[in-house]
Amino acid sequence: MKSLKSLFISGQITLAVGSVIVAVWLTAGGNLWAPALLLPALPLLVFLGWLFLRQPARTSANLPWVFWPSLAGTLLVLVLFALGHACWLMTTLAVLNLIGVHLYIRWYSRYEQRGPVVQLGEPLPPVSFTNLEGKVITPQSFAGQPLVLLFFRGNWCPLCMAQIREVAAEYQSLQEKGIRVALVSPQSHKQSAQLAKQFSVQFEYLRDDDNQAANVLGIIDAGGTPAGLEALGYDSDTVMPTVLILDGEGRLIYQHLTDNYRVRPEPSLFIRVLMDRELI
């Protein structure tokens, strides 16, 4: 099912854009009711455009301002069809857009129930990464300091980039308290180096080569990269957004395993977790 997700989002965007074109074409042809097709087609496009332009770090889980306008627009088109003002093409596209919006919210955005990486208080299983210089790094490399491991999908994900910006804004507070932050993704070192240029903070930029650590930790999102991004150098497999916090002895004290890629923890939570544990 994961590979279907990679195809779904590209296909849904194509469907929505095509529906807008059809609405314009039908209107130009004299069907003054055709703009009704924009109601089920535009909400998801507007939402995705907002994600890339505003780049919020998180959204609501159910996106009511996307779903309800799409539903209302589809019902309007069905009424127009019953009254003879909408053609089969217009009606079919409206229904398909509504189905697509529902699938995006309830299926594409969500993960199956995720179990714990390891039990709290236990060290991580043996995993390793490579830094921008190609040096092998393990969680034990940070012994003596609390460590936040933030697994993100890649530079292509606007929610991931917004989450990283939030952490960067809080980084001085984290650094003053002796907390290290490592950003981990399966993307290439070149892509991570491009990301590093955007921030003037001392993050650790780590690559999970071939998603080996993600597989060991059970946070792999096989086929989760949207179709077409392979042309930009991204692997088809990525990682489920995950935050792990380790104490100075490498033991897991917190894990955020979101079941929805649009829902992320705020960075202030990291400090609260460590303060509650009296580690800072």
C-alpha cells in the first residue's frame, strides 16, 4: 500500500488541476454553472499551496476547511446534474475530487498504528549514521549529553522544513542547556549540506544510509516519497517523522511517533521532557 501512496498524491494533484482546467473550458463554452466544479477541486490545491508557501510546522489532523468545502461543492454539482445544468464529466470529476480529498486526509496523511521504537529507559538497538564528512556516527558518539534525534523525510517536505526551522529558533536555548540536536534523513549528504546552509546553528546533519536505522527502529516509510521526486535524487523510501530523546547515557526517555505526518511536536516539548527528567 505504501507504493500506492507515492502515486496517489501526484495523481490527486493532476486530477485537481485538470478539473480546474475543465471548469474554465466549460465556462468558456457557455456553461455558466461550470465554475461550481472549482469548489471540490480547489480546496486541496489551496491547502498544498499554503503548505509550500507558508510552510507551517503542523496542521489539524482532519483539515475541516479542506474537506467541508469539497463536500459542499460536490453536493452542489450533483444537484446541478439532477437539474440538467452539469454534464457527466463535470459530475464525475467532482466526485473523484471529493474521494481524493477524503483519501488524502484519512489515508495518505496517516500511518498505521506505530509501536514503540524501544521501551523507555532502554538504549537504542545498534544503529549508525554518517555525517556530512562521511564519518560514522552512533548515538554513543554523543555520550554525556542529552540528544534529540529528529528523523525527517527530506528537504522536499515543507512540514519537515518548518519543524526544523522551529527547532533552529529554539536552538540557543537547547545548546545552553547542553542538549545536542541531530537531524536524520535518508537524503544525500549533498542535499543535507544544502539544508545546513539555511541555518547558522550547530545541528548534526546525519544520513541514514539506505534507511538502515529506520528499518532497525521500525520507522521506515517504504515507498513514501511522492512519485517523481526520484528525479531530484531522493530515494523512493523515506522515514516516518519521528523524534527520539536520549539522556546522557544513551537511554531513551521520550519518543514522539506521530500517526499523521502533518502533526508534529513543538520544540519547547523537548526542554520540558528533559526538565521533567531533571537532566538539564
